[in-house]
Amino acid sequence: EAWVKASIEFSKDIRLTEDDLKKWIALAPSFNAIGSEDEEDDFEKGFKDGKFSYDFMLKDESFVKWAKEQGLDRTQWLKRHIRISMFLMREQGLKHIEMASKQLPEQRKQIEAMKSQVDEKTYAQMKSAFDAGAAALDQTKKLYTSIPEPTEPEAKLLKKHAAKLSEIMEDDEGDDEGEFDDEDMDEDEPEDEEEDGM
């Protein structure tokens, strides 16, 4: 989707460090709290002519104020936030896809077993719904795999801080991004001057 491509492009020049993850863990809860109650409407502001851009977020008054209070360069913060989030989404999404894919053969068997018990139209509808679901699953998998994997150093850091990262993502309302297994993711800079951060 457009927002996935835009997110990859937006954060492609970032390579996460230990300090980046520690700062994100410390500040992400307050960052996640600055959006409006209707996050979907906020998100839609980024779409125009089939493309997605984070310009709307960089200009958002609440985000600008929050970044200044934290002493952050808001562009650099957002790039790191997106990179972390995309990695987590990829990990969780592919896990869900794998689990769902394993259930497909059994579901297909169940539909075939019911063929003799229902009329032809009902069977066709059931089979069509199954095929559509399987196709959607495949498309979703392609979407997740289009997200680049973390570099080796980034993967080690994400694994090290997996528990805390997962906790934060799960606490974020409406979140559909994921977790890593183990213990404990080019826009122009805004014209106005920002403080150093990240």
C-alpha cells in the first residue's frame, strides 16, 4: 500500500542505535498519546492522489509542541519511530500470516466435506469466500515482506529490547503492530529551526 512504501522511503536513511531504542522506549507512550481521538481521520490526512506523505504529521501542532518540549528534532524522531514501528509490524504480521496459512488446508477440507450437504449455490459461495480469503492472505504477506528486514545490528537491538517494545506497542490503542521473540522499525526538513535530538 501507499503508506507502507512511503514509510519505507521516509525512514530508509536511519540505522537504529541503542540510544535510539532507549529514547523511543522512554518517550513513545507520551508520543502515542498526542494524537486526536480519531486516529483514522488523522491518518487519512496523509493521503493525496493515491500517495502518502508524513508532511501532515510534521506540521501537526500537537506534535510540534511535544517535540519542542522533549528537545527533539521532530523529523529525526518520526523517522526512527516509523522505522521501529515498521519492523515490529513486519514481525507480528508475518507470524499471524504463518498461523493463518497453516489453517487453510483444514478449512478447505471442511468446505469439501460439506459439499454433499449443501446445495450447489451455497457450496460455490463458500468456496468463493475461501478462495478470496486465501488470496487476501497472500496479498497481505506480500505487503509485510515488502518491508525491509532490520540490519544485523538493529535486529540484535530489537531482540534485546523486545519485551519492552512489545509492551509499548500493545498499550498503544488501535495498534496492529507486533513483537520480537526474546527477553526483555527523503523527506525535507521543516523550514523552521528545531532543537537537536535523537
